[in-house]
Amino acid sequence: MRLSASLIPTLKETPAEAQIASHRLMLRAGLVRQMASGIYAWLPAGLRVLTKIANIVREEQDRAGAQELLMPTIQSADLWRESGRYDVYGKEMLRITDRHDRELLYGPTNEEMITVIMREGAKSYRDLPQILYHIQWKFRDEVRPRFGVLRGREFLMKDAYSFDLDYEGAFLSYKKMMHCYTRIFQRLGVSAIPMRADTGQIGGDLSHEFHILAPTGESAVFYDSDLDYADIENQNDRTKFGYDPKTLDVIYASLTTKYAATDEKHDLEAWAKVPDVRKREGRGIEVGQIFYFGTKYSEKMGFSVVRKDGLRVFPEMGSYGVGVSRLVGAIIEARHDELGIIWPDSIAPFRVGILNLRQGDPLTDQICEHLHTKLGAEALYDDREERAGVKFAEADLMGHPWQIIVGPKGAANGLVQLKRRDGKTSPRELSVQGALSALGIEDDLPPRSV
Ligand code: 5CA
């Protein structure tokens, strides 16, 4: 992609309305624009990130055996009357009336709808277990939308729903999703700790929230430092050969036996047993939450199946949410410096920025064009007639994991500079082929000199 032909409206000034780094950087890097309070338009670069996150979530949900479907954003009020939630949900629900005076709502979540879909589709034990998910926009009329996409009113969520014949099955689904979430966050380049949490509007007996630690997080969190990230990440090795109940038990135990809770679930007695040196208190951004709520919805909505022994039972359910749009802000909150965003490779809008320091110099242009062709859609080529300083600042702001810097002096010797945005490796002077091969790209056609 050529920057000269792209809509990436970066801002030099810090927007006054943004209180925290991720919100400032999302506006400054041209990822989003606010259209109304808590409602954002995703500009091309922002949409690329959102789509990449959604795809990682999708791949991991599929890997865990969940199936994707797509439910509508608009739901009928009658559906929510069946579960009894229409009247209790309160002002967060955006209620709409159509031209026939039928009551509708913009879905804040989909427990009711998926239960009706399953009620029509599953009749016996043969049809269970199932885990279904979709990635769809939600609307919650939050009292205080703030921090950009972190607390929006319209936001993108992945929500999954599990249906099992009995408690053991449901608990297994819960453990599977918990593990799936650790894989998702690892691929997104952040650490999110599962914490015991309140069940709130969704209800139920058991729930964990996944928190990315950040001083700007809205929740107070308490955890045992023994529950470190390495431990969470190691769980992935255990499932190379798929899931079996024993493996899942081991994983679940290692993720949940150490103390970790949000303030609503903070248990002073259990906390007192954690050695002082291991006590950690901080703030977290909730990027996912999982719930086990048994037969709460299946019973109220009359969804039962016939067991093998002929007995009719209400399926045991759970639901599992990931805040896909919130993650964009949360990841930036965890990964930025004073110059801008530091994207992980997996979700950067562009993996590589090509910086042409002397637009119009034939050799420099030629090398840049060649790099652009070779790197394809994952490269953003800064081909504007701008000063080098501007190009450096904007590449740092946008946060491409890699920068290839091409100037006339190096170009004359066939050399470019390859730089890592996270500063973990020092910049290197390389041949064009060398830079491409460092990025995993074969270059069989070296550019001819002019
Ligand atoms: N049905 C369940 C799970 S599928 C559910 O709705 N869970 S939730 O309420 O916890 O939401 C799931 C995730 O959506 C949260 O963990 C959070 O990351 C994200 N989320 C919730 N509210 C907002 C909001 N106002 N703005 C951005 N993301 C949000």
C-alpha cells in the first residue's frame, strides 16, 4: 500500500478529548474516528487490526471445536421476555420500535437468541455437546462511554455459547474455552490473567475475567505473582495432541489454583494466605469473560433434550466473550512508548513500513518500489514528498513492527537499513536481498542499477 494513496489521517497534535495513551494513539495514528459518543468509525488501518484480531480469535475458536455462525444485531423484545431479562436489563439496552410498533432492541449479548436456535435444532443427546460462536457488533448504552474503544457503546464482541448434557460436560467446555483464551492472548502478543469474577447481567455460578494489566485499567485486581505469564503460556505445549479431560484438568488447575480475583470477588481470607512477597495489586483491562450458568436460560426458555436413557433434561450452558474492538485499545495500552504504538507482528495494520528518504532519487525510488512489490499487502510504502523526520515520526507513531529505511547514500551501495520498532534488536545495514530474507521473503530478482 502506498501511503500517498491511503487514507491514514495521522494527527500531529494530541487530541484534547483523549485521556489515556491508547485513545490518543488510536486517533493520532488514524485508526478510528468518533462518530457519536461511544460510537466509532474504523478507518482502513484500524479495520486491518480489528480484522486480524477477529481472525486469530476465529482460528483459535475453530481449533477448540467451536463452530461459527452469524446472528443479527437486532433482536425481538419477545425473545428477551421469554428469559425474563427484557425488564431487568435496564437502561443499557437500546430499545427500538419498528413501523408496526413492534418492540426490538440492538443486542447487548445473545444468550436468548442462541438458546432459541438450539431449541429448534437440537432434540436429543446425539445433538450435544455443541459450542457455537459469532463475531458481531453489540450495543450497550453505557452511562459513561470513555477511553475510546475501551468502553464504547457500539463494540465488536466474539461471543460463544456451549451446550452440554450435564455438569461434567459443561465444566469441560468451560475449561476448553479458558485454555483457548490463553492461546488467543498469547498470539495477540499480550498477557491476560484469568481472575475469579462476578457474573453480573449474564448470571450463573462460575466466571473468570481475563485482564491485561495496565495502570489505566478500570478494574482493581489482586493476584499471586506465582501465576506468572510464563506459566500461562506453557499451557499451550500440553495440547499438541488435542484435548482430553485429563490434560484440561491439569491446565485448568494451573490457571486457577493461584489467587487471582477482581475487586468484586476479592476474598480477604484467601488473600491473607498468599505470602506478602507474592501479593500483587494493580489495575486490569477486562478483555474477555467466561461464564458457566447451568440451566438458567434453557429452563426459562423451554429448551430440553432427550437423554440416552429417555429422560428429558435441560442442557447446561456457558457463554464466553472476547472484546474484539476493546482489544485494539487494550493492546496499545500495553504496548506503546512516547513515540507511538508498538504492534506485535500478528496484528499490525502493516508488518513493514518502507521509508523512502529521498523521493525522486532514481536509485532510492527503484529500491523502494522493488521492496514494495516483494513485500506486497503487508507493507506500507511511505512514498510521499515529505522530510525524512516526518516519515520517521509517523512510522514510529503507526507502530509497524519493522521499518526498512532507504536513503540515497545507502542506495548507491545497494544497502538499506532494517529496524525493529520494539528496539529489541539494533538496526542493521543490509543488502536489499538481506533485508527481504530477514523478513522471510525470497528475492530471486535483484533490482538492476539505473
Ligand atoms: N454473553 C457474555 C459472554 S459471551 C457477555 O456478554 N460477556 S461480557 O459482558 O463480559 O462481555 C464480553 C466482553 O466484551 C468483555 O469481556 C469486554 O472485553 C467486552 N465489552 C463489554 N462491554 C464493552 C464495552 N462497553 N466496550 C467495549 N468492549 C466491551
